[in-house]
Amino acid sequence: MKDGVNGVALGVFIFFFLAVTVIGFMAARWRRAENEASLDEWGLGGRSFGTWVTWFLLGGDLYTAYTFVAVPAAIYAAGAAGFFAVPYTILVYPLIFTFLPRLWSVSHKHGYVTTSDFVRGRFGSKGLSLAVAVTGILATMPYIALQLVGIQAVLDVMGVGGGENTNWFVKDLPLLIAFAVLAAYTYSSGLRAPALIAFVKDGLIYLVIAVAIIYIPIKLGGFDDIFAKAGEAFSQKNPATGAPRGALAPGEAGQWGYATLALGSALALFMYPHSITATLSSRSRDVIRRNTTILPLYSLMLGLLALLGFMAIAAGVKVQNGQLAIPQLFENMFPDWFAGVAFAAIGIGALVPAAIMSIAAANLFTRNIYKDFLKPDATPAQETKVSKMVSLLVKVGALVFVLTMDKTVAINFQLLGGIWILQTFPALVGGLFTRWFHRWALLTGWAVGMLYGTLAAYGVASPTQAHFGGSSKEIPGIGEIGYIGLTAFVLNVVVTVVLTFVLNAVKAPAGIDETSPADYTADAGDPGVKVELPLARPEPASSPDTSPSTN
């Protein structure tokens, strides 16, 4: 590790950071609509993005700074088990091809801004909608915090994070500045800011990975030497457990855990509010279809990115915090100026998803808590104002989380968030294809999945933590180690199906469905299809015996 501040790398980093800041504020005038006082404009970019803007936006949203840092860090620490992120991002695209176009159509037709809007309209249940909204907010908060952790890792390696004895304000000042800039242009420009910045972010990441995958192996003697050194390192015993540090390929005992983690993560990825926010900003369902076919290019990039973990081992990178392994590899191997480019790619890679995540969480609060329960007669302008303020509060909460708590806590809460968000799958995806599920059954299944997943995750220990030490545990009745989120999801579905049979048999009130079958296939570009975009969600007509329940 180099001593002091890396002035050249820092200068390049600041240049790119200032460039995207200017772009972020300029985005407020990009495709500016006459009526800006609505969540359609601020929170969804006017629902006007085409194929390439959506592709960059989704890529910037899903492949974050934490991905850039954490995936190769997992390879660096444990070996091939960290590659689970590659198959799960391959599995997810055929999956979303089946349901995202339907979600886009019905949301476009009825003016839905969030998944909770759809759940409320489909099942006539504010209670189920609230459950989905709260889950989304809870799962998103630690995700935002981890983007700030990514920025902090880069600043530490460049030498501007301060030392242990540095005044806390001086130590965290660079992160505070980055946070303030992010908050300002998100408040001003809404979703248009990360949409424009995503072009810069993804371009830098592709450039850095292309150079790294060629340049670093040449310096290290080729991939044969890299894998040989990594295999030798993984064969050494872990002092804490006495077991091998890792492996170049998953062992038989870990294969079930690897497979269930990949499958569960694939099911969960597009349940996150920020994924849906980026999706609903598209101008047609055909844009969504095209994106599901070209987004796998990011999976190719991710596979190459993961190899950096092996390179860090071969390069002799030694760090106490595995999250610093890749930034340290870049500083050790690249010329200072290109290390600055790599650090900028990671830093900007944090700004894009953090902005989208804060907007998505704010939209959930505004539409499904503030409007549904606090101020039902809120105007579109009031909704937008509240969403802007909540987006700031969400980012402040994430910043406090990062500055006051150990980084492993943020990581563990993000893992827990993945378990939680998967429990919204039956209500969202199930609702897109059938109205058979009963709203009370879905709410009960969600509660069972949340409770089991949280308690099971709490019971997982690691060498450094007594609780929440991971997201895999022995599957009851099977004996194999598997992903807790997927086990909780299976319990969720079983409870939902059984209770639906019971509740339908006793003719429990099913709630009003404000959608129709044609809503799920309508496209704004289809001739003869009139697509309405109300600024506020329409309330279904009620009758004395079928009014929507709050359960």
C-alpha cells in the first residue's frame, strides 16, 4: 500500500466526479416536461426512456459499486463460491421476460408508480400494499448504505479517508461532500440524473475491466500463474476454523448452497423497488423485452470482474477488510492516472444506484404510506414534494448507518434485505398472472416468510459474529445447506396456497380488482390502444359490501 495521498489518482477521480455532478444538474432540463409536478416526471423520468437509456439505467442500477467491490472480494476471500452472482444474473433475464412487460403495461395504464400501487389495485388491500412497501424500504436502506461503503473504500485506498487518530469530521469529509452532491442533484433532477450519469458510469466500468483483464494478467505472468497462486492460497488453512480458506471450484458440500443462493437471488433481484423504478421509466413494453435480451452483456462483464479476486491473490494484495482488495489491486498494478479512472468508475458506480434506490424508497413512502394512510387527498404536486424530501431522508439514514456502524453490519442487513424482498414475489408476480390468490393468504404467507427468514438468519454465526453471520443454513427436513431466503419463500408459497383454498371456500371478501385482462398486454405504441396516465392513482368505485379492506 502506498503511503500518503495518491495525488494523481485523486485528481483524476475529482475530475470525473465534477463531470458527473454537472451532468446530474443538467439532467433537470433533459426531456423536460411542461408539467413537472408529478411522480411520473420526477420519479420515473416521464416514462419516456428508450432502449439504450433504459439499458444503461438498468445496468447502472443493478451492477453497483458494491458489485464492483464485493463480487471479486468474495472470490478473494472464499474462492469460486463468490461466482454465484454470475449464474443468478443469467437466470434472471429469461424470468423477467415473462412478467416485466405485463407489469409495465398495467402500470402504464393505471398510473402505478410502485409495485405496492399494483398490489393495492390488483387485490384491493391497503394492508398487503403496506407490507410490500415497508419490505421494499427496509430492503433498500442497507443497499444504499453499501454504495457509500464502496465510495469510502476508494477514498481510503487513495489516502483521503484519514487514519484512526484523525478527527472524525476530517476523516469523513470527502464522503460527506460526495453525499451532499448526490442528494442535491437527485432532489433537483429526479430519475433523469442517474439515467444520464449511467452512460458515464457504465462506459468507465467497461473500459476499466477491459484494460484490467488484459493488462494485469500480463504483469502477473498470465492466467496459469494467477490460478496456480490462487489455488495455493486457498489450500491453506483458515486459522479461525481450521478448514481450507476456499477453493477454485465449489466442493460437493457447497453445491446445494451455491445453487439455491443463485436461484433465490435471481427471483429476488427484480423485486427490489429500484429495479422496478428503472423498468417503469421505459416508454413501451417492447423496450423491456429488448432489454431482457441485451442486459446479459453485463453478466459477461461480471464474470470478468469476478476474476479480479484471483488476480488480487496472485498480486499479493494483503488487506484486513476484503472490500479494499480490488481498489488496492488497482492502485498497486495500474499507473496512478489510470488508477484514478478505475476509482472514478467505482465511485460513480455508487452514485447511480444510490440515487435510483433513494427515489424508489421515497416513491414507496409517498404513494403507499403518505397517500394511502396520511393524506388520501394529496395532490400530484404534494406527492412530488414529499417524495423529494423523503429521498433526502433516506440518504441521510444511509449515511448515518455507514458513519456510525461497523461495515459488516451494513453487509449483513443487505443480506437480510435479500431474504425479505423475496417474500414479496407471490403478491407481485403471482398477481400479474392470476387473481386466484386471496389477499389475506398473501399477507399471511408474507408474514410467515419474513418471520422465518429473519429468525433463521439471526441464528447463523460466523467466526467474527454470533448472529447474522450469513444467509445460508441447513434446510429443515433435507439436511443440505441452502439459501435461507429460498426456504422462507417456499414456506410463504405453501401458506399462501393453503390459506387461499380455505378463504375461497368460506367466501372471505376478496377485495376489488381495478384492473382488467386487457391492461396486462396494452402497449403505448399499439394502434388503437388508449393509454391513460393519471397524475394520481384512481380510486376504485366502492359498494357497501365490497369496499377495499385495510387488511
